[in-house]
Amino acid sequence: MLTMQRIVTACLLTVVVSCNALADDLGRERFMHDCAVCHGDDARGHGPRAAELERPPADLRGLRAHRGGFPAAELRALIDGRDLDSAHAGRNMPLWGEVYKRNLAGLGEREVQQKLDALVEYLESIQD
């Protein structure tokens, strides 16, 4: 019986690790596709289009250090952008929640949320 429990535990751990790796891959893919053009491949704010922007893009690798912890909820809301008040109207960054929703025609809000979650998890994983 103990052997069966070990096998089941090992299988469950494999599934969890695989799911985490897929989320990291999706987050990195989203970052490289959607964010790197401004924030740079290294997320330091020096992407090829950074000089064209009114305000320089943020260095996304130092968020944890500058904030005393990783601001996951705040960052997620900022990336999504659909629930921000008019004080953020002058932002350089697209409203990625709207972009994802439009590009996922036929799919739902759940898929949009998965993309946003994966992106935030990726950003948390690359903190200095």
C-alpha cells in the first residue's frame, strides 16, 4: 500500500511541476510577444521601441526590490487595464485585457485571465 501511495504522490508532483512549467512558458511567450518590444527581452525597460515612448518603460525586474515585495495584484490590474480609472488614461501601454479579449474571439474571459496570470507569474519569476 505504501508503494502505491508513493507512486500516486510522484504522479501528482509530476503533474504540478508540468503545469507550472506550462504557465511559465505561456508567461514568457506572452512577455516576448507583447512586452519585450518596449521593456526589452531582459525586461529592464530598454526595448527597441522604448525611445519612441513619452515615458520610459519600467524596469520590470526590480519590482520586488523597489516595492518590498512583488505587487502581483497591482501589476495584474495595470497590465489588464480595463478596470483602471481615468488617472491612467495617458499610459503608454495598451490595455492588454482588451487586446487579449479581442484576439481571443470565440473564447471567454477565463482565457484572458489565464494569459494575464501567466504573464504576472513570469514577471515574478524573473525578479532580481
